[in-house]
Amino acid sequence: MNKIGIFYAYWTQDWNVDFKPLVDKAANLGFDVLEVNGGILAEMSPAERKALKDHADARGISLSYCYGLPAKYDVASPDASVRKEGLRFLEKMTRAVGEMGGGRLSGILYGCWPTLMPEDADDRAPYLERSIASVKEASRVAEDNNVVYNLEVVNRFEQYLFNTAAEAVEYVKAVGSPNVKIHLDTYHMNIEEDTFSAAIETAGEHLGHLHIGENNRRPPGYGHIPWDELVSALKRIDYQGWIVMEPFLRPGGPVARDIRVWRDLSVGVDLDEEAAKAVRFIRGKLAAA
């Protein structure tokens, strides 16, 4: 049975917050997983990380981790010093997750986010080569720390190295590590993929993590994502991984600015009630598939 989770920033306007109250929210609302910011985790003290892990364990909540490397840590950069700093931070984050017992570290770990191809470049091949070399190097640290990198496939307006499941498969095959897999997200799939079922089946055994949310960034059930098609494809590939919803409803603050939330979608909405409804919705779809 797939564990169902939620990304902590559904409730926050800042990236750097105390995760423990959100562990409680996730547990109280019926989730199995809380996904938190891997970059924040890396900067926490060992005592703070232990307190978070102990609290999550006490509430029966598993933790997953997600991050988009900023430009100063772009591991695909032509600047060797930037790549070096990016690898240093990626490996630091990996060891922090390892300290928590290992697990899933997902997101844009192969370049930076958000970004477009540099204006003076018309060929992404050199950027891909540098990215693959960087992730290959970091994957050795992932293997040593029982961490799986799930590389998120995002839309063309947020990254340029790969935007489809098919491109991501070629990338992870080039890296060649059992600890490097693909992270798909229904919001981005809705923009880039021909069909949801074809994308899921293309990712196949390489699919390590799944984010779900509507085309409008609302929780599942409030848009036009074809959920029956999606869950049927997950069943066909026997996907056993975690499914984490990632809605964003409120403008204001660094989270909304980075995600580009300009309209207030939370008016008249009880965030907790909607989250609980959404987890029941997706569990129902999975059970019926």
C-alpha cells in the first residue's frame, strides 16, 4: 500500500519553520508522511534533527525531504567553483538525511531551480554532461547514507535540462546508480506530457517518488487532472512508492513568491479540512483502481 503524504509548505508562507507542529497536523489529518525542506534539514543541528525524528516517530509519521538547489549551488553550471559548492551542499544535505535514518531526497538536485537556459547558450548538452557528472559523484554519498535521490521532472518554465519522463529516464540511466530515480509531479506532467498514463509507464521501474496536485495547484479533486487514469497507470507498473500532495493556495511570503502564487485560492477554505478531504479522495481512487 502506498504511503500518502503532504508537503509542509501547504500551511506556511516561509520555507524555514518549525516542522514539529506540522508533523502533528499531518498525523491528525490522516497522512502517513510529512515532506519537509531538505535544505533546512541540512542546516539544523544534530540535536534539532534528532528532536524532529523522535517527534515524527512518536506520531507515526514518516519523513521525506525535498529541495530545489538555488543558483549558487547549480551543479550544472559552467563555473567549476559553483559546481563544487553545489556538490558540497548536496552531499551535506544527503548526510543529514542519512543521519535521520536515510530515505527519499527529491526535487531539483541536478541543476538549480527555478532557471532557464542561459541566454548565451543554445545547446543544453554541455549542461547535461556537467549535471550528470555531478549527480554521479553525489550518488556515491547517497549510496553510503541509504539515501535515494528522486530527480524531479518539472515544466519548461522552471528548468530546461529535462521536462518529460522519457528525458528523465535517459538521464538516470546515464547516471547509472541504483540510488538515483525519477520524481514525477502531476502539476508539471499536465503541462509537458502527452498523457499521464504514458508518462507513468515510461518512468516504470525508475519512478521513485510522486507529487500530486491539481493543474491549478489546488488539492486533488479540484481541477482537471485525470486521477483514474493516473492511479490505473500506477497499478500497472506496481508502484509501491510514496505519494505526496503538494498544493499551494496562499499568496504572500517566500513560498508563494517562489511557487508563483498570485491569487488567493484559500478564501473560504479550511486548509486542514481540505487536506483531510484530499487524502480520503486519493485513497479512494487508489482502492478503486
